Amino acid sequence: MLSKLLKYELKATGRIFLLLFLALLVFAGINRFTLGPEKFDTPAMISMIIYIIIMVGMFVMTFIMMIQRFKNNLLSDEGYLMHTLPVKPWKHILSKLFVSMLWIIVSGFVAFISILIIALKNGELTRITVELAAFYHKAYELLGASIYLLSFEIILGILVSLASGILIIYASIAIGHLVNQRKMLASFGAFIVLSTLSQILFSLLGMIPGDIFFTNNIHISSVNELIGLQSVIQLMIAYGIIFTGLLCAAYFAVTNYILSKRLNLE
């Protein structure tokens, strides 16, 4: 059933985002041929303004869609229908989480590609590829196979942080809908409280490993110092992933509990 929910979410949101992605890439291509030291005229300015508006609109739409799909589907009148389906609330939460993460990642990737289309001149892509290959070989020479573990930890850390940012919004909206009036104001207040508590907890727990890592690992020279620094970075990233993962679990548990036991659609 989770796969069907994912398919439904993608179908409901995909048309809008695909049109935005296409429009952004089209105007990136237009700007590539209209912009230049001697071509910055009125049409070029208009084209660039439209490109910027589409770029900003794409990310704003991603944020709005993330909130709207969760709130309208599960906590408004439409929720009466959604909660009659033979699907447990946690599957609804996961489907919306995964699709929101997907569109955020794809939006960032499309934005990056559009910038490359505008900025890169002929032959520069090949030069950048060669420089990246050289950087990779140099990093592998210094760090060895551990570079793959470090890269994996960075990617995993980004994904967990992204999930945490979305789930805290879901938890805040769910908490806000426990009241009968001023639900959005209550949701905003819940977001402030959850964010503050998370930051305080992170600061308190971060003191212990921070002292251990930096006092015991970095005091040798040259290559060994670099290896020691790399180990410290890996440990810190792993610690951050664990802590953020626990936050994700807490936000998810709060949201699931409210949707399962304290649902208020009034």
C-alpha cells in the first residue's frame, strides 16, 4: 500500500514540478544565448528576471506543497476520506516525507543544471570534469578507501537532516491541530518550541564528544595530522547522523501518535 501512496503523491504533485523544471531549463537555455558582455539589453534582462522568478518560485512551491499536501490530505476535510482507507497513519507520513524529499533534491539538482547551462562556456565542462577527476585521485591518494565511507556519511547526513527538517514541520502541524482555533498559529508556536528544544539538546550533547574528539585526535604532524582530522570529521558526522536520526524518530513518533490516537479534523 505504501507504494500506491507514493505513486498517488507523485502523480498529484509531479505535473506542477515537471512544468516548473521544464520552464527553468528552457529559460536557462534562452539566457545562455541572450546574456553576454555586449548582449545585456532589455530582452536579456526580461529573460533573466523570468528565470530568477521561476527559480525562486520552484523552491517556494516545494515548501508550500510539502505543507499543503500534509495539512490538506490528513488534517482537513479531505482527511475524512484519507483516514478511511485501509492504511495506517505512518504510511501516509512516510509517503509524503519521501515525495517531499524527492522534489527538494530534484529541485536542487535542476537548479544546479540550469546554472551550469547559463554559466559554462564551450569547453569548460570538460575542464571541470578533468579537475574533478584530478581532485578525486589526490583525495584517494591521501585518504585511501576511507574516502568512500566519508562520502557515504556526508550523503547520509544530508538526507537525514533533510528528513528531520520535514518531519519537524509535520509534527508542528499535527500538534497545532490539537486545538480547535488558530491552528496555524499553534503550529507555528509548536515549531518554535520543537526547534528550540532540539537546539538546546544538540548543544548539551555536543559538548561531550566535541571535547573528546578534538583533545585526543589532532596533535600530530603532516599526513598523520590529516588522517587524524579525517577520522575526527567522520566521527563527528556519524554522531550528527545518530542525533538527527533520533530527532527524526521523535518527530515521526509524535506525528504518528497524533494521527493515530488524537486526530482532530474539526
